[in-house]
Amino acid sequence: MTTSSVHASTSPLTKPYSLEDWQGGNQALKEEFDYAIDNIEGEIPADLQGTLYRNVPAMLDVNGQPLHHPFDADGMICAIAFSQGQAHFRNRYVRTQGFLEEQAAGQILYRGVFGTQKPGGWWANAFDLRLKNIANTQVIYWGGKLLALWEASHPHRLDPQTLETLGIETLDGVLREGTPFSAHPRIDPGAEGRESRMVTFGLKAGLSSTITIYELDSSARVVKQHAHSVPGFTFIHDFAITPNYCLFFQNPMSFNPLPYALGLRGPGECLKFHPQRPTKVWVFPRDSSQAVQVLEVESGFIFHHANAFEQDDEIVVDSVSYQDFPAIDHKLSYRKVEFEKVPPGQLWRFHLNLNTQTTRRRLVNARACDFPYVHPARIGQRHRWIFLGAAHQAEGNAPLQAILKIDPETGEQQLWSAAPRGFVGEPVFVPRPGSRTEDDGWVLTLVYDAACDRTDVVILEGTNLSQGPLARLHLKHHLPYGLHGCFTPAIVA
Ligand code: CO
């Protein structure tokens, strides 16, 4: 990228990044590839076997018409398969109905939640409340099924090898077409006679909202389902589980549908955060015959929880909380976002006492961060380490350029930074086969390298992040910034 090299060499860098560099990762990728990765620095560990799946909102323009926000972009699934020290890359768009229609028409046909409008001004958009299932937030592999998820509607099922779209997933008819299904399932690893399960939910938001909790057994059959009504408007993206509870933090938000109905804003831009109102915490027992409890914590906005566990009379929850909803002014392009004016996500620890109905919270670390990840066997159990995408500097808000590993109890931490020209995504922790300690394994993340306008798959040593990558796998192209994904040892291409 000529422009960013010129910028870096001619401007004094007062920040650990330049906005032009960051913008390089906000270009659409329209090609679909399938190749062995042959440009590798370092060595891929021979015992790293399996596939890293990533979901990337990648169609950032439709035939040159830019989307208003990357969260509105069609999902593209990437699979990076590791076997015997080798790696293979493949990417495919999810062929949702809306994707096929828009690609055939060569123009935007649907409004987006985050402000994308059809051409023709407000008149062309008013009262068109149809949304496109864009399948762009998460991709999970469970019960032999690879599913692309978008929280407001049903999953799409894909072929785990070829990434071909197989169709809408109904979970044996449990989900009707259009049923909300969260992008944040939690895999309860099971223990002490309990089998491993996928626990997830669907949120139907309105003046009053309904949360439906689903539990799926290891063959992806729904074995438990219970619905709860939650008063008031609800915007909940993620939840946390323990062996006995599902925990939902109801962000103090309200929704004014008028600008959306009138074709002026996306529904995601009609949300208002209320800092003077507490966050409600809904505690739904997984045994649905037990009583529901509601607690309150101080106001905050949460997208993502790292983990929760039961300890004596308390439930401990580690979450990334923002002091305000990190919204962007509708009139500004997201590409011009002034990071320092947006509140940072920060890691907090919450203590919920179900006996006394009291709560307390503590800031674990002030560094801007998000995309928390814990060892898969610690989900719902007491964990020591959390891995996060984080800012290079310890204070202020900035793009995610570093991977942080932190012990919330002691504050002990390790950091690896890709600054000034690298921008990281969600870190996925993969335990080493036969590992004995919680951090014995690898952290896999995608790093957009503005210096080469391409993306690297970076493998870090879990026990020693700060030593730098064990391997950097250079892709032949860039990838736009992704959201979530998973690793499974079950699929090796
Ligand atoms: Co998320």
C-alpha cells in the first residue's frame, strides 16, 4: 500500500497506528481462494492438528456501493487447516438468500441493522423493515455440523470441508425459518457425569423481550428448551454459563423505532444507552423448574463475557464492559472513526451473590480490549487465564493491535503487540494435546499487516506470549477484519 508507506515515513507517529493503515483492513475481499499456504516465517507446531474457522463480514460494498458499517456485510467463512506442520487456506461466502439476490442484482436490496440503506434516499427505505440474514458473526462446529451464525435469525449450515452452503439449519425442525439464534453459543465441557453440551439462546426483542434457552447434546439435538419473558427492550449479544445457571446482562438501553421506520437510520442506530440506569443481571437456572433471579450491577454496556463460574455463594463473571454504548455518529463514515473519542472496552470482574442478592464489580485492567477467550475446558469453571485482543498502549481507546493474556485474580499478564502496522482479531486458544496447565497450547489469531496489505495467520505460544510468534503464515491477500470463530481438532483438510 503506497499511501500508508508514505504516511508512515512522512508523519511523526504520535499514536501506535495510523488510521490509513487500519483502513486497509476495511476493504472488501470478493475472491474465493483454495491453496496450500507456502509463505511461512517460523514453524507450525507439528502437533497442531485441526481447523481454525473464522467468520469475516467481507462484502463491504455491493458492486461499488459501500455499506454503512462492516457489521452489515455478508459473512465469508475462512478455514485454515493444520496438519503435520502444513497449512491450507480456503474461503467461501455464505450463500444466504439475500447474498444471492444482491449479487445477481448488482446492488444493495436490503437495509442493514447498522445503517446501510438501499439507494434512493429515505423515500426508498421508509417502512421497509425487512432485514437480510447476513450470517456474518460466528462460525461453530458442533455435532458434526458447521454453522454460520447471525443472532437475529436462523443458522446456515455449511460443508466443513468445502465450505459450500448447504442451507438453513432448523435443528430437526426446532427452529423455524427466521428464528433468532445467538451468535454466542457456549460449549459446556461437562464434568462429573454431565455430558458436554452446547448451550445457547435466541432473543426476540421488543417492548417486552423473550429469551429462549436451548441445550444441544453432542449430536446437535435440542434436548432442553425454555423461554423467559424479560420486561423492557433488551439488547443482549452474549451470555455466560455455569453448570447450574445461564447469565444475561441486560444493558440499560432503549430503542426508538421511528428513525428506522422512516428510512433514516438502521435499527442498531436507534439505540440509546442510559448511564444512570443499572444493568440488570438475569439469572436463569438451567434446571427450568428453579426460580429466576434478577440482580443489578452498576451501569455498563457489555458485548462479550469471558467466562463465569460458581464459587461458594457467588457467581463470578469476567466481562468486557464499556462505560457507554460505543456508537458512531450516523453522518460519519466508520472508516474515519476517531478511536480516542469512543469509550474503550475494559475487563471487569463481577461478583453476584444469589443468597444476599448483592453484587460488586472491580476493574481488572484499564487497557482497551475485547474478544475475550478462555481455555475451552474452563467454560463455566474457574479459569485462571483470559486471552483478549487489546490496544497497544495501556490507556485510551485504539484499534486492537495486541494479544493480552491476563490473570484477573493476580493481574499477572503477558502481551504481544503487532503495532505499529499490524491489527489483530479474536485470539483463539487451542490446548496442546496432552497439556497439563491451562495456558499450555497455542493462541491463533489473524493479523492484518498494513505494510504488505495482506493478512497473516499468527501462532503464539500460550505459555509465553511475549516471546513473539512461533509462526507467521502469510496469506496471498488481505482479509477484512473478522468477528468470531472456533478451532476444532475434528476436521483436518
Ligand atoms: Co460477539
